[in-house]
Amino acid sequence: LATIALDAMGGDFAPVETVAGAVDASGRGVEVVLVGDREVLAAEIAKHEVDIPIVDAPETILMGDDPAKALREKPNASITVAARMVARGEAGGVVSAGSTGAAMAAAAIIIGRIKGVARPSIASIFPTPNTPTLVLDSGANPEVNATQLYQFAVMGAIASEALLGASNPRVGLLSIGEEKGKGRAIEKAAFELMEASHLNFIGNVEGRDVGTDRVDVIVTDGFTGNVFLKTTEGTARLVFSYLAEELAGLSDAARAEAMPALQRVADMLDYETYGGAHLLGVDGAVVISHGSSTRKSIANALVMARDAVETDIASRIRERLG
Amino acid sequence: LATIALDAMGGDFAPVETVAGAVDASGRGVEVVLVGDREVLAAEIAKHEVDIPIVDAPETILMGDDPAKALREKPNASITVAARMVARGEAGGVVSAGSTGAAMAAAAIIIGRIKGVARPSIASIFPTPNTPTLVLDSGANPEVNATQLYQFAVMGAIASEALLGASNPRVGLLSIGEEKGKGRAIEKAAFELMEASHLNFIGNVEGRDVGTDRVDVIVTDGFTGNVFLKTTEGTARLVFSYLAEELAGLSDAARAEAMPALQRVADMLDYETYGGAHLLGVDGAVVISHGSSTRKSIANALVMARDAVETDIASRIRERLG
């Protein structure tokens, strides 16, 4: 069932941007259901030319709420209802730009882990000119063990192949030196597991390999992965801000040419190209979007979730790890 | 004693660039002694107009050697002899672009840890338009505990104030969310220690704070710190390469203006501005330079080491942690 339940109340710009994103995704052939306050969503969808079904979910989980507690106490929150639709087979996947903690808890508790998967993992997509790089775990699991890292590698390779078009994806372990034996005890143990596996394991990779065409799947714990991704974001922003300042001093004619070039590079690195990150290891397609997601991100996230349903990522993971 | 012993045989471009760097530093008032193969160094220094004293050290530690073993087996290696000069009071500090492991081992074993310091730490300097940011540990200690993180914070604050001109340096703990309680068990424990201390602790910082004017000292374990720094390097290189490609398509006139602007930003982020990283917590000034250090880096590293001797960083650390 390729229907995607959109948590239409989640995110900084909900419901305006979430509903607009759903409209765009619908135009791209995604079957979307809007989940949230019926009255609010009906008013919002009325601004558009297309009609998208609404499933009522009058409660809201706030960013400050304790995720697991909020799930229990708010059975009619939009993310809770959306996850339940997947659990009941009424939808194949969920997209949410609301609290990441709540989306993860809803996925783990309501949709459920795939048997054999110790920890579901958030796999973020880093844009590159060729096959984008998948980075996991990007924040769901700050502290893991080597077996869990190995499972992240397996799930990442499946997703890279099915969703990003890598053939026999190259898997690298994020460490602090290329040679085997570099890193902490956990990297040393995970290296052994990956080396002995069916994976196309290329060994350790480093922070400086970001965006190069060396690796398709970068595996690390959720703490390091989160630092890694936020550092790429911060550094790119830093370079752009320095450049914008320098370009301001150019002649009008030169600036008129250089600024669009800068913009093209910024677009190439724009995280909105990918509307969110895949939560792998749960029994359905779950895409977690940035809290500041706009129409464009939401539409792209819905397409990602549809692709994850259609390529049946969950079954492939179950076959390998279940 | 402000004499700096330069491991003139260490680094990819030794002895040509190391000796040239020593000549430049000498021109900037640094008292340098070249340590290494006397014949090789005498021939090299003869190419320059100034004379710099040489201390003979005919053995060489290779990048692949086990550091501690090499120190024992090669008592006349350049890094061993240079460290011994500090231990004997014949020099105030050492600069090496050779094997980082060997330099760290020589510093810990021959020069010695400051009493009370559990682990010496490599503090790298991240360039910013204002006060540069110190990042530690940047690779010496992949696995640490909360008390050691706290000691890194103390040593980093001392170095930031004495060497980088920060007044009451703002110390941040690298984590995966700004709020207290974000991160792993170690960050939670270190947060408590720093919060209760004399430090100007601003709480957690994130990868995306890199290069902003929010924080003077970023504290983390050596694994995360190394990933963080290499990721900034990789991302900046990635953005520059995309930009260079885009700018190549501009008109000649626009390109002639835009390329120097790009170069100015690259220069601003150039790690060679700082010739190396300070090893803090040992009983002397130790600056560890990049293996690919050029004349410019080596000269800057020698100035850094001289400044560390003159501001007596080691005594300040001893006073606080000894």
C-alpha cells in the first residue's frame, strides 16, 4: 500500500507548508493522506486546487514533550494517528517534520521494529554530484555497540542500493585514520564484523572524505554522525557567508555573474533537495524531516517515503537481519 | 629559556621546508635550534643567509614505526633528541611535523606530563575572523572520561587566553543539541563538572557553531574532535572545488574579480596560518605540525612554540591542575 500518511501538524511551518508540500507531492503521483486537526487542514487544503483526504487527529505533541510519555497520553496526536495507520495497514509510510523524538518513538512503539534489528537508525542523505552519500546513524542512537554499527551498515547498504541507485554500495566506517586499527575499541570491533561480511566494505573513511565519490554509505554512531552532519552544514554556511561578504566588494558586473554561481553551489548542497532522513529498521517507511521544512522539503520527503514503500526496504532489511 | 628545538627531519618536506621555516622564524626573533642529521642540515642551512645552530640527531623515526618502541630503540632520533633538550632545560619547547604519535610519546615520556594532568591534549586552532577557536582534544585521546574532558576545558581556556587573546574565554562542550542533558553519558557528566567550575562555561555547542563568534574553546573527546576538524576541512574543500568549477564558466572579466575573492576566503580558512596544534599538559611547549607542513607552517609553528614558552602555559596549567 503506497499511501503516505503526512503528519500535517508537525514542523515550524505547519500546516501551510506541509499541506502545500502534500499538494506538490500529489502532483508527482504520491498518494498522500493529511493527518491532523480536520478543521485546520480542511481550511488549508481549500486554498489549493486539489483535494487530499484528511484523517482527523486533534491532539498535538510539542517539541518539549517527553516523546514516549506524549505518545501514551496523546493517542490522537497527528504523529500517533499517522503511525497507527501504518501499523494497521492503512498506509505504507509516514512523513513527519515534528519532534524527531516523537516520530522515532511512534515508529518504534506503534509501527514496531523489524525483528532482528536491535536499533532503528536515522539515515541522512548527503548530496554529492553523483550518487548521494548515506550517513547513518545520524542522531537516533548516540551510544551503540559494534554489532549495532554492523546492522546500520547492512541497512544503509540496502537503502543506498534501493533508493539512491548505488550498485554494490561502498560502505565505509567513519574513523580517525584510514588504516585498519585506527579509532576507538568500537571502530576496531565493527571493522572486523564488516570486513568479514557480505558488504562491499572499503574500510575506514574520514571526515575529509565528505562529498567525495569514494563512499556510498558512511557508518558511525549517532553522536558522531550528528556532529559530522551539523559540521558540514556549519562549515558550508561559514564559507558561503565569507564569500558573500567578499563578493559584495566586486564590481556590479562581476557580482551579477558570481552571485548566481554561488547560489548554484548552495543549491547543490541544499538539504532540502532531500526532504528528510529515512528511519531504517522499522516495519514501514518513515521519513523524518527537518523542523524548518518548507513546501519543497515536504514534497520531497513524501516522494522519498513513497519510494521506500515501493522498493520495500523493510522487507529487504527483514530478509537480511530478521 | 625561549629556545625552540625544531625536529628538522620531521614532515613530508623536511629538511628543505623545515630549515627554510626556521630561517623565517629566526627573522621573526625566534631562537631556533635545528635538530637532525648534522650533515644534511648543514648542507641545507648553507643555502640561506643566516646561520642556525644544529644539534646532531642521526636517527629517524618513520611514520609506520610504533611510537613508544621507536623512542626506546632510537635514542638519537631527531624528535627524541629535541624532547630531551626540553627535559634538560636546554630548550623551552619543541616543534615537530613528523609522526604525531612519536611526538606525543616523546612529549609524555621524555618531557613528562604536568603533575595532576591525566592526559595531555592536542589543541587545534580553528581560524575565525575574530578570536580563533581552540578545539580540543583533536585526536590524542580517542577515549576519555568526564574528568579528562573537564581538564581539557581548563587547559584550553588557559591557552585561549594566553595565546589567542580571548578574555575570559567562552568554553563550550561539543554535543548534539544545545540543551543541558543532550549527548551521551560522558557529555552529561562533563556538563555538570564544567557548570560547577570557575570556567566561563556556555553549555553545549554543536557542529554548526563552527567558525561563529559564539565560543572560544570547544571541548570534546579526541575521536569526535578529529572527525569534527577533518569534516570542516573536507567540507570547505568541497565547497571550494564546486565553486571553482562554477566560476570557470564565468566571463573572463568576472572570473578575474571572483577568483581572488575565492582565494581570500581560502586563505582565511587556511590551516597554515597556524603552523600546528599545541600539545597541552606536558612540562614544556610542544607544537605538533601537519605532516605536509611548508616553510610558512613551520615558521608559524615556531612562533607559536615561542609564545607558549614566553606566556608560560605549562606553569599556568600546573597552578590550576597540579
